[in-house]
Amino acid sequence: MPRIGKSSEYDPHPPSVNPPKTINPRLKLKQSQSQKIEIAIKLNDGRRLQTQVNEHDQISKLIQFLQRENFQWENHFYFSTNEFPKREFKQFHLTFNQAKILTRTLLFLDRE
């Protein structure tokens, strides 16, 4: 196919034009809604409990969930995963999003 114009006139990177910044209302709605995360907790006595949390909730919400389930634990504990390398969650003020805890995660209740 023949080219139109000279090869020296061809600009492989045309100047970028900044489009006006308008926010799609549907996108804004989606960003404001946070994602639900399904968490399963394996307890020391062999039981397995499941709950749903918000991705912006703190890990301390799991402690509140365990209290509602009348689970008795020792003073020094933490949550961990069974993946390699093992991740330990001892800072309960982090959100699930900050800790990179994804949906359908199994957490173990471990003692220090």
C-alpha cells in the first residue's frame, strides 16, 4: 500500500491532548463502594469460623467477631496465613486492604 506524504513528516508519537477531566458517575459510585472479603478463621480447638468484612475494616473487627462467638483466647495471639512465606498479622489497626488480605483467605489464630 503506498504511503501518503514523506517519511520525515510521520510522527510516531503524536502530541498528547489532555481531555477535560470529567468523572464518570458510575465509576465514582464503584470507587465509593468497598469490596466485601470472606474470611475463615481456624481456631486452636479445631473449629473453623467464617465471616464477611469490608476491605476498609480493621483487622480488629475479627477480634470483635470472635467475642460475639464467645471464643476464649489467651492474651498474646496473632493471626497468620498458611502460605509460603508465612505472613503474620500482629498489628490489628491495619485494614484488610493495607495488609493485602484478599477474599477467601484462611487465617489461623496462633499464640505467641
